[in-house]
Amino acid sequence: MQPLSFDIRAARADDHRDPLARLAARLRDVGDRIDAATGAPDQSKGFDCGVDLIEHLDATGQVGGFAVIEVLNAERTYIYGGAQCNLALWARIMQTVAATLPPNAYCIRISLGLAIHAFGEAIDEGMSALLARIQAALQALTIKTQIDQQEVLVPLELKVGYVIYPDDTGKVPFQQVTSAAAMAAVNFDLLYRHARVRRYSRELAAELSDIGRTEAQLIRSIDTANFELYFQPQVDMLTGQVTSAEALARWTSPGFNPGATGRYVGLIERTRYVLAFTNLTLRKMAAFVKRNDAVLPPNFRIGLNLSQAVFRWNPHSVLPLLSELVDEHPAMARRLSIELTESAYFNKTYAESLVQLMQDIKSMGIRLVVDDFGSGYGALRLLAENVVNAVKLDVAIVHAICSGELSSMFVRNLVYSAAMTRFDIVAEGIETQLQERKMLLHGVQYGQGYRYSAALPEREFLAYLKRGERGPVDQPWPPQAVQPVV
């Protein structure tokens, strides 16, 4: 960034009709709206400074850069030394940033962390380089703890969003400029999970606006129970009989994309609405069982995936609801399978309570299934302790086995373990006859996928069962017993 020929903080302040002079006067007035912990201009003062700077840029045709820096993990200093340690860190943060700034920039303390305003020549390239220097300086900060008076590296993480005005936004009020910078900073996790510095663009704004509209639609759909359960059959690949199904949420109302279910569920899982969604889904499942228990085949179960996001918000809400539904509809216990993804066990915070929850659910007579098995190793303990009734092999694992990319030893030993501990194995993502044959040859008896059927609405699913549709089996079950591979 090319500095101006003068320091903005030393600019004349005698002409209050000049926005740059007003800005300089505000920055020099250290008694007006200063953040007590850091000595930097506070958010209110920063807003007025930004208004002055935008007015100056509009009047002179210059270009400005506006950044919002969200500082994560700063609260950890409360552990190191309490409130005073945290205040000391923020003072260090602002001092470090101020020492990094050129004469044509200043920093402000805001609720998310801090903001940077800058202007001058080559601001387009210079803003990116300035933010990189700030990021490096902040990530190297250490602080002395109150516990043992030792210096420790503070594990700060930053999310930085910035906008070049007026290039990125057009001529708009300062409020919209700072909103654009904040939008680029705080929404990284939605679109750019591995980014740390992001420049605002109209494309980004359009994507985030679409996410916002979709989230609002989803919340309304939960509030009004405006989604349906579809059912995808699971087939005994040896006999071709449909033995069970998986219930999946589908949004079919106008304004929703039927093919975007995964995206919709992902958005719901980011919010506390996942609890209401889970509650409603279980109640819809109970209503389905009550309507159709008499026409479902004996021992027929329907799986329902329990999102690991529930455990982040309130894991204790599930068991009472299941108990209530089983009391109201006793058939629920013998018809329902609860599926939990294997990744749920990676989080040690949830692991112990999750095992206990699963044991409690199993004691009610509900079947337990590990979904996406093979995506990690988190569920091995559950298999060893005979907690679950079945595992569903992850689609990627199934395809890798069928293509020869993954050794068959994995699935053969898993099949052997299943035979010893009496849990079933379901291969997900079966799409072709060849995949079906290969999984049968590996000893996997059950399959789910488009080879048999897509997920069907209730009426079509019941008709599918009534017709007794079967997945075609072109090869008999291998007669030899499956042995472990040593």
C-alpha cells in the first residue's frame, strides 16, 4: 500500500466542512468514545469515522479499503488468568495492529473484534498485503498467565473480510460497506471453510442471500410441519425381499428443490432448530407406524437418522421423546431403527453420553444402526461391546471395494465379526448389478440404493411393498462360510 504524503491523524482539523478534517479531529480526540480496555476508538466512534471517510472518498474519487476482523479463541485467556488477562490481551491486539498500520489507515474496536479503514493509492493490492501482515502479527502473540507467570502463545484464529470501496459495492452508505465486510468475514464456514481472508463480492452476497432465504424457508417449514417423510427400501440381496427401509425428509412444496435435501439438512443442523426438526420427524414417524403397522411385513423396521448435531445442542431431549412415543404407539419400539453416523463418535465430548443413550434406546426394543460405517474408526467400541444391531457401510467404502481400490480383507473380517456378534451389514449406494454381485461375494447380505428404488413418498412406498417388488438377483448366495482373512 502506498502511504499518502501526510498522516491522516495529523491532518488539519479546523474545517468541519471537510470530511477528512472531521475524521482527523475524531481520531485525535482521545477523550471521546474510546474503548476503555484498548484505548482504541469504539464502535460508535468508528461508525462516524467511516461515514466521514466515505464522504471524502466520494468527493475526491479516491478508493478505500474496509475490513472486519473476527477474533476467535480470545476468550481462552479467561482460563489463563481471568478477566484481567483477557483485557490485557485485547490491549495487546489493538497495539499490535496499530503498529502494523500505514499512515493512511486506522483501527477500531468492534463487537466481533476489530475493523480497519484505509485509503490511498494501490489500495486494491495493498489492502490484501496489510491484512496478511496483521494476521501474522496477531497469530504470534503471547501473553503471561496469572497462574504461573509463564509466557504462552495465545491460539488466536482470525476470520477476515474486506471490501474495496466503491469498486466492490458501488457508491453506497457506510452502513452497507461495513455490512459487506462483515458478511465476507463471518460467513466463511458456509461457503469457504478453509479460507481465512476473503474479499467481498456481489457473487458472495448473492450466495449468502440465497442461504438466508433458504434458512428462513426451512424454519417456516419446521414451524408448520411442512415437509414429508420418504422411504427408501433396503433389500436382502440373497432373496430379493424388501426387509426394511430408511425414512428421509423431503421438501416438496413450491420454492424448494427436491434434489437439495442434503443441503437443507446441513443448514438445519447448524442451528438449534435441529431439535425441533428431530422432534417433528420422530412424531411423523410415529404417525406413519400408527397408520400402517397392520400392513407392514412382520419384523419390518424403518430407520431414521439421528443427527449428531442434536448432541451439540441437547442430547437429553431424545430419550424422553422416544419413551413418550413408544408409550403412545407401542409398535414404535419394534418398527423403529435409530441410525447414527459414525462421525458422531469422534467427538469425545459426546462419546460417553452417546454410548449410554444408545444403550438406553436399545433397552426400549428400538434397533440401533451405525450409519456411514467405514468413514472412520469411531464406532469400533460400539461393535466390540455389542451395543448396535447393524452397520451400514459408507457409500464411498462400498464403491471402493467394488472397484478394487480397497482391500477385500476389510469387509471380509467385518462380515466375520458380524457373524460372531450377530449384527447385520447393509451396503449403501448399490446402483448396479455388478456392485450387488461383488458385495454378495464378500458376504454382505443387505443392500440399499438406486438399483432397488429411490426414496418414495408414503403411498408409493406402500404400493411398492404390496406389489412385493424385489431387487433382481442373478447369482445364488455363495455356499461357503466366510472366514476371517489373516
